[in-house]
Amino acid sequence: MVVIDIVQITSQIVLINLLLNRVIKSKEDEHPGRQVTAFLVLLNVTLWLVDTFELQKSQASLVESEFYGPVTWVWLQRLTLPLAIFFRFHSTVVLIDCWKNSYRLEQKEEDAD
């Protein structure tokens, strides 16, 4: 499960970086990637809500608690949860911005000669 999360987060960061630099050359009827961006917005909002309002129980993950020790595991959960919440919220906002602005027409600079 952790490997899938790492792959998803890495590919999402790469997609956001590509979308932030995307500008179309002419009017196109197709907007490739817009549906994926909308899906990622919905996914990030959902995961943000779950992470924000879910009650975190250290006894829910006994394998990790046994591996790290109960005090260390609780400390790791309390340290990483705010980072996960921030990442999901920030990704949602950036993806909405990408969805709105990635398919804008390239503005040509006109010289005032």
C-alpha cells in the first residue's frame, strides 16, 4: 500500500509540474489531461477530508507499532499527518489552478515600435 502511495504522489508531482508549464499554440477543441486533472482534484479533496477528520488510533496499526515501538509509532504518526494534510490541500489548490489555466492561449508580446 505504501509503494502505491509513493508512486501516486510522485506521478502527481510530475503531472503538476508538466501542467504548470503547459501553454497551447492555437485553439484546440481537445484538452488532453483535463479529465485526469479533475479526477486528481476530487481524489485529493477526498483524501484531505479523510486525513483531516479521521480519528487516528495508534492501536489500529499493530504491525507498525510492534516494529517501531508504541511511543515511536505514535510520534511518527503525529509528525507525518500534518504533512500529509498539507500536501493534499496544496495539491488540490494547485491542480484547480492547473485545470483553469493550463490550456490558455500563448500571449504574444507586441513591440511598441
